[in-house]
Amino acid sequence: MKKTREYYEALLDFGFVKGENLTKSEEEQHRANMRNGIEGDANIAEVGAGVYRRVNDEPDMEAFIKWYMLKSLYFSRAIRSCLVFFVVIAVIGIAIGLLAYIVPTMLEWSRFSL
């Protein structure tokens, strides 16, 4: 797999590596290269508007897979929690709707029986 700038940006975005900040001179040199159309180091990734970081500690494949699995479990747990929340809200809404329909109906019946 060719390691492009997008690859290193994805590693930084997903938190698989920690990048080191560029010095001011390196940052100015990189910006000048980008303006002139010169392709710089691939391991320099933009993490914000004009903020660049250098990725030096690329994980090996085994560590990457473990991190990926842990992050997947974390996100699936978050999705499950959100799903439980919305199901509970839906059940409460249905219960309130049924009560809003049943109570007036029962009051009407009690009025007729008197």
C-alpha cells in the first residue's frame, strides 16, 4: 500500500498515531512548497486549518488491528447506548399517547353509565 498524505491524515484523525508539531521554519517551508506545487514529505499531514504535524511513529499491522478492534468496540457500545435511549423515549411516547387516548375514552364511558 502506498502511504500517501491521506493515509497519514487518517491515522492522525482516528487517533492511531500521535504526530509532532512542525517547527515554524518547517511549517513555512512546507507551506511554500504547497503553494509552488512541490510535493513535500508524505508523512506531514494537515490536522486543522494551517496546522501541520509529522507522523514518525507508524504502528505495525498487529498493533493497528488491535487498536482498530478496540475503537470498533467502543463505537459499537456508543451506538448501542444511543439506540437504547431512543427506544426508551419511543416507548415512553407510545405509553403517553395510549394514556391520552384511553383516559378520555374511559371518562366518556363513565359519564354515560351514570
